[in-house]
Amino acid sequence: MMRHDTYRIGSFEFTSRLFVGTGKHADFETMTRCLDASGCQVVTVAVRRDVLSADGRPRAGNILDHLDLDRYTVLPNTAGCFNADDAVRSARLGRELLDGLGNAGAKWVKLEVLADRKTLLPDPIGTLAATGKLIDLGFQVLVYTNDDPILAKRLKDVGATSVMPAGSPIGSGQGILNPGNILLCLEYLKDGDPDYPVIVDAGVGTASDVSIAMELGADGVLLNTGIAGARDPVTMAAAMNHAIQAGRLACLAGRIPRKRYASASSPMDGTIGPTAPPAGTV
């Protein structure tokens, strides 16, 4: 069933709803094993931090040399950028690099414009400005932002391909701190446009966080530290793979309503279930 659960994000179509980062791993072998175990089809790469040298040229033995570019679509990101101009410059470098390698990731970018180094929270003003500039340059822009539904709607209105509200601060492992706001973001972004892709990004600590995000109705989850920082990263990557599928199935199935009091699994009146008709009726 999950094998045929495809979805679109911009000009791309995928079956895996797990987006996985490439940073913080102990070595490249562990990274590649984690990516395989996660079942992901999209991997994010910080071009400015992990690929390019100070002179703007690709470093020898960088992450891209250890990725199967026929298997994975690279999602370049602007990690480490603290203003709109730097983010736009980083995105353009990523596009040029991936275009030269023939990877479809040249078409898009994950935009991060951070406010400060302590919290790594997004700068809403810089993020909105950079989104508009990148769209004018022909990028499909996936925007990392906070869980503010008003800002999320404005980012969509200027043309963001996907809005990516944070579950909690980057690398914090706190999970989904404010599910109510994630639900509001989903409501505002999907109103009249149910297929608009919303990816929960940042703060995931373990598999249950992924399932919760998907059960809320997100179209996918992007994570890195939750895998790379685990005691056994490869096993955690496999857990995340199962969690994204379980959460998606649970969302499609629809959970039972929460009630204040008990409801017997085997009803006292002999009926099959809470909606069963009285005995003898058709």
C-alpha cells in the first residue's frame, strides 16, 4: 500500500516521505548506511558548509563524492546563512554545482535564513525576503520557518513550493513542541489546496516524533540529528523509516476520538460495536 502512496512536491514525485540530512555523521560509510536504512529518496546537503571550500570550489572528498546521485535527489540547503543575500548566494552556488553533476536537485533549494547562532531559529523577515528573490531566480523553494501559521501562509502566497514549519529548534531533539500550531499551519496552507506539501522540519529526536508529525497530517518529515546523533544511527534510521510509514497510515486510517471516560472493547449490551444496530433490525 505504502509503495503506491506517491506525492508531488514542485516538479518532483516521491514515495518516501522522509527527507534525511547528511551532516554530523561519524564518517561517510555510516552516513551511506543510514541513508539506505532510512529508505529516503531525498537527501539534504549544506553546500556552503559541507561541499565548498573558502574559494567557492568543491572540496576534494566532499559529501557529494559519497552519495549515489543516481539513487538520491539532492536537496541543497542554505544552512549557516544569517541574511537573505547570503542565502541567495548559497542557493545559486548549489544550483550551479548540481547542474554540472546532472542531478535534478539543481531545480530546488531548502531555504534557511537563521536569526542567531544560539537558537538557530529562522529570521522571519529575512526568510520572506529571500523566498521572493529565489522564486524570481526560478528556484522551487522549500522554506524552513517557525510554526507561525500567518507567516506560513504569507510564504505560500509569495510562491514557496513547500512550507516547512519547525517541530522544535534545530538539533534539539525536543520533538513536536506545539502540535496545535502545526495543525494551524496545515489548515492555513491546505485550505482550498489539499495537495500543497507541508514538511515538518527540525527537532525530531526519535521515531515517535516522526509518527506524531505524520499523524497530524504533514506530508513528510525532514531530519538529520535524530539519526546521526543516535547511539546506533543505522538502527535509528530504520526506525525512522518504519515511523514515517506508520504515521502516514495512521493519518489515513483516522484515529478514534478522545473521550473522558472508558468505552468497553466488548460492550455490555452484546452489540458488536458502538454503532451496531439493535438486535433484530436490518
